[in-house]
Amino acid sequence: MNYPTWVIPGIDGGLVIAFVSIIHVYIAHFAVGGGIFLAVTETIARRRKDEALLASAKSFTRFFLLLTMVAGGMTGVGIWFAISLVQSAGTSALIHQFVFSWATEWVFFIVEIVALLVYHYLWDRLDARKHLAVGWIYAAAAWLSLALIDGILSFMLTPGRWLETGSFWDGLFNPGYLPSLAFRTAAALMIAGLFGLVAALRTREAGLRRFLARWAAAWIVLPMLLLLVSGLWYFASSEAELKGRLFQGFWFIGGYRTALFALSALLFAGGLALLIRLPGALSPATAGLLIAVGLGWMGSFEFLRELARKPWVIRGYMYSSSVLAKDLRRIDETGWLAEARWARKFSKPEAGEDMLASQCLPCHTVGGRRDLEKLAAPFDVHSMIEQLESQGDSGYMPPFAGNAEDKEILANYIVRAVAKKGDVDAGSAATEAEPGEEEKEGEAPERH
Amino acid sequence: MSGADLIPGPETLQVPSLVFRILLVATFVLHLLLMNIALGGSVLNAAYRLRRRKAPPGAAGLPGAIALAVNLGVPPLLFVQVLFGQFFYSSSVLMASYWLAVIPLLILAYYAAYLMQGKGGKAKGFRAGTIWSLVSALLLLAVAFAYVNNMSLMLRYGQWPGYFADKRGLMLALSDPALFPRFLHFAVGALAVASISWSAWARFRDRRARSRGEDLAEDGGAKETGLRLFWIFTAIQAPIGVAWLATLPKETVGLFMGGSAYGAVLLALGLLLAAGLLVHAIRGKFMATALILAPTLVVMVLMRDLVRASALSPVFSAEALKVEPQYGPLVLFLSTFAIGAAVLAWLIRAAFRAKPGAKLRTEGEETEGESG
């Protein structure tokens, strides 16, 4: 209500964020795990004085740099762009709370970039000890940047004591912080193993290829044990409400939950097969398949996390409709239209359109996912008003923010203009609903 | 409904706004420098390839420059959101379709900068590389245009009610008379800074070769050409700068013309420094020119800051933002920054001291890639 809503026909904001963020999150976890993978692999190669393994690690570094620094780094900035367009108020709240967290993460980010450039371009020109040190500097900086971002990500789901204290540290080190960090670290190592298969594929010599396939597979399988433990820890440390949400919860969560378990099993089986039985069977197709399964796994996890958070952007603080929990009662009394900035208050159909954009379109679309045209088809204005009144009880939709007049305006707009039941000319539709009460421009109520 | 009615309410800060303003200016200067090298360097590189039918020496550093320009863009983008979030988020949503397109454009420009290096040697590979260099330069110019639009639109809240006619995020600041002069000012400035950076790169390489007792490498006349291009572009800046000033709102121009002592001093300093740049660059004095460039960039950024403050002054003042003090996070950032700077210094020193071994040509194009 404080900010305008970007309305893309047929596409909801969540999908925009999901598209950018799932790609980014996958590559970004690789950037963390891959750094450790490279540093460990180089350490082993140097100790064994294994020139062939060293050459493989060097060749893998170029692939790693091109993928993580270009696509990973840019999509990272991309998430930031995407969330500020889709959830301006939520982004603003996070930025004002965690600006120095992000600024600190940027320090690690620039150390990562410079270290990786030095590591890659000066592979043959730095002496061995120094080169290895650069590799470990990269790995440490990458993990520390995860450790900071994890604070913000887990905060949105479990803000904990911050809700009372407003303290930065309470927000950063929230109840979900440590289990989430352990889980993401494990995920990063597993994803390093998945992409590590590429290192094996790029190696021609059969013996080394076999070793690298096994080595990468070990990085897939072993971190999965840590994933299991940290996942259980994460779950056990969650509040009862969140647990219920994941397991007794809503049909749309169940699909992602099943996908996460099934894909985990698939990754574990694939990794184990490569590790024990079939390192020779590694082919571009099997590696590509496993990497794709990994992407699906990451996507399921992120969707699950997002859905578990509904109807909040920041749990207990801000709803996905950008309304603050503490303001809800006031808005219900004074009216949404009286408080909203980006709304035309002088004409009811237009007010309805703007209210729809602000309160519904953050999650719904007209003509796409969660299509309001279809969803509203069974309703008339009266039952739609009832729906608006009770939507907050559903547990996954935020409560409608506004007074009786707001509800009537929105219900009219949804039923007549969106679901096209009645006069498509929304002007007359609203006039029918509330004849003769249109406000004139300039007569908008005072803001608070 | 007026645009001023639409401006969202501000949020509270953790430390006084002055801290954020200093951080914003300081980090923006760094971003500007790298952005200029990346953007101006990409355009110069494409022009050089088209004209001289070969790649300019030093071009292998471009992808690294793009990476660092993006990286150094993060902190100013962060601080601008803290100080001016209600303006910046609004304008971003109003031009959302273009604004989000910045990301794929940047990714393509970045990959194109890698592809441009091709496999060298062969005429066909070179032609393809030239096309990629053009693609990269044009994409970066498009990104710059999107940025100039957003930074203008966030100040032009009078234009915001246009949102209600079309919510698809397709608004630009094309009706702003200052838009194109502003864009040109940045683009030509980028060419100037990239030119002198090219000269600096060649000089640095010579000095290192001498200290190692090696033969000087061919630089395609980068030292002299770079400096000459620098003063040519700086001279072109003069009328563009005047045009930009002329298109700014009267109240803003008034600040520079004596309405505010601070503004008048900034303008006088800016003109003086620009004259100093021209005189020394024309006389071929590299070191003096480079030394004057640093304070010039700072003064330009401060002038830009004043233009923004002036445009928003009827509705906003950063000093008036509410502060609920929490200094711990700032200490976390500053101490990490100090450690990070030390690590960066160590990395860069290690890179410069790396032995010039013969094995460095691993993939053809990487000879100049040291450290970024």
C-alpha cells in the first residue's frame, strides 16, 4: 500500500523471484561448496605431487569462474532487483534492518572476486603455497558470505526475539540461523559434488577420470548425511505452527515436500552408485541429469521455505500484502483507501483496481498462476465479501486489510471486472454497488 | 492526485544519515571509476578493433573490470536504498520491465566480453570477436541508459501518477530535458576515464618490465593515445556539462550559481579541476593528470548528490530521517572492511609479485589478466 505494484499480465511476483532466485541460489551454493572442493582438491594434489590432478583442478577452475562469477554474481544482484520490484516494502524493511549485514557480505564478495581472479589467472605463476592460500581465502570468504546471507534468509521465516527487541543481532542470529546455516553448508558441499562431476568429464585419462568421478560422488553422498541431520535439527527447532504447516499442512506444500524427499533420494542413490559401483559409467548425460535433479532439489527446498512462510514476508511482522501486522487493526478501522498511497480514491472501479494490485496481485494473477478470474468464478459480490472477511483464517492468505467499504469496492471489482460476471464496464458495476457515493478527486481522506 | 501524494513514508535508520551519505559518496566514486573503465573501455575496445583490425592490448582485462564494476555497484545501491528507498523503489517499479532487464543484459554483456577474446589469430575468430565486442559495448550502454532513467525518474515524482494508466512497469524519464545530457555526460566521461586508464595500464606494465630487466612489450601506442583521447573526450565534456546544467531545474542551477556557498564552491572547484585536467593532459603530463582526476571524480559525485538533494528538497530531507541508534552493525561492517582491505592488499601484492614465467600462456588470452 505504501508502494506501487508491478503488474505483469499473467505472471505473479513470486514467479519472477523464483525464476531468478532458484538459478542464483543453486549457483551461489556451488560458489561456496565449489571453493572448498577446489581448495581441498588442490591441497591433496599438492601433497601427492599429482600433476595430472592439479591440471584437472586448474581446468575446473575456469569452468567454476565462468559459472559462479558471471551467472552467479549477476543473478545475485538480480535477486535484489527482483525482490525490490515485487516486494518493495518487504525489501525496504530488510534493507533498513540489515544494511550493514549486506555491506559486510559485500566485503566478502569482493574478496571472493579478487581471490578467484588471482587463483585462476595466476595458477602457474604463484608459488604453490601462496596459490593454495589464495584458494583457501576464496573458500573462507565464500562461506562467510553465506553465513551472513543465511541470517537474513532465516530471519524472514523465524525472526524470533527481534519482533520484541528490534535488535540487529537478535534478527541476524535468529532461532533458525544455525540449523539453516548447517543445512545450506551441507547443500553447498553436495552441489559442489554434482558440478564436480564436470571435472571428471573434462579429464581424458581413464584412471584419473575414475578417481575424479568417485571423488565428486563422495562429495554428493557424504554431505547428504549432514543434510539429513541439519534438516532434522532445522525442523526440530521450528515452532509447532511451522512444523504443522509442513506436515499436516496444505495441499500445495505437500507437492514440494514430496519432491524434495524424492529428489534427495535420487541424488543419494545416484551419488552412491557412482561411488561404489559405476564410476566408469559417468557420462555427460548422467552428470547433466544429476545436475538437473540438483536444480530441482534446490527449487523444491526454496519453494517449500517460501510457502511455509505464507502469509508473511517477515513472519509475525509484515504480510505478503505488505501490510504490517501492527497496522492491521488501525487499517481495518480507518480503511485501506484512507491509508494507501498508490490508490485512486476518487472513483470506485479504479480504487478497486488499485486495491486488487496491492492486496491480491502480490500472489495472484489474472490469467496465470492462481488465476483470480477462475478462482472468483463461483462467487457473487456478497459471497466475495464473506471470502475477503474470512481469508485471514485460511492460514496461507493474509487477512484483508480495510473496512467494510473497502471490501465492498474490492469484491465488486473482482466479481464484475475480473471474473467478468456482470457489466464489464467496471464504472457502472461499482456505481450499482454503491450508488452516488463516489469520491471526487482532491476529496481523499487525510492520511495518517 | 499529485505525484507528491504518492511518495511512500520513510523508514528509520540505525545510524545518522550523514554516515550513509559519506558511505554512499565514497563507494559511488569507486563504482564510478570501475564502471567508467568497463563501459568506456568496452566502447573504445570495439572502436579500436573496427578501425585497426586488431585487438587493443589490455582488452583482456575487460571482463574483470565488468565484474568489479558490478561488485562495487553493490554498496552504493545499498546505501541509496537506505537513504532514498521510498523514491528509488517507486521509480524502479514504475520502470520495472526495463529495470529487471538490466540483469540479463549485464550477463550477456559479460559473457560477450569473454567471447570477444575468442581464440585469437585467425581472421574469422577476430571478426567474431569484434562482433562480440560491439555487442558487449552496446549492451553496457543500454544498461547505463536504464540506470540514468531510474536515477532521473526517482527525482521526478511529478511523473509518477502515470503509473495508473499502465502498471506494467514501462515508464521512462524520456520527458526529462536533462535525461540525454546526463546520459551523454556519463558516457563521454566513461570514455575519458577509460582512455587514461588504458594509458595507466601501459605505463604500469612498462615500469614492471623495467624493474625486472625485461624488454618492453608492444602496447599499440596506449600510453600516448590514451592520454590524447582523454583530453579530447574531456574537451567534449565541456559543452555537454553546460547543456546538462542548463536543463536542470532553475532552483538547482541557482544553488551552483551562488544560491548556496557549498554549491558555488563545488562548481568552481569542478571547473578549475577540469581545466587542470585539460592543461596537463594536452601537455602530455600523465602523472599530474591522473592526480587531478581523483578529486575531480569526488567533486562530480558531490555535485550529483547536491542535484538530487535539491530536486527532492520540497518533499524530503535525509537529515530529517528518524534514527533509532544501533552502532554494532556499523562496527561489524567497518571492522570486516578493514580486514577485507588487508586481505585484498595481500592478494594484489601477491599477484603483482607473481613470477612472469613462460607457462603463463595457458589459454591464449590470459596474459594480461593479472588480478583485475
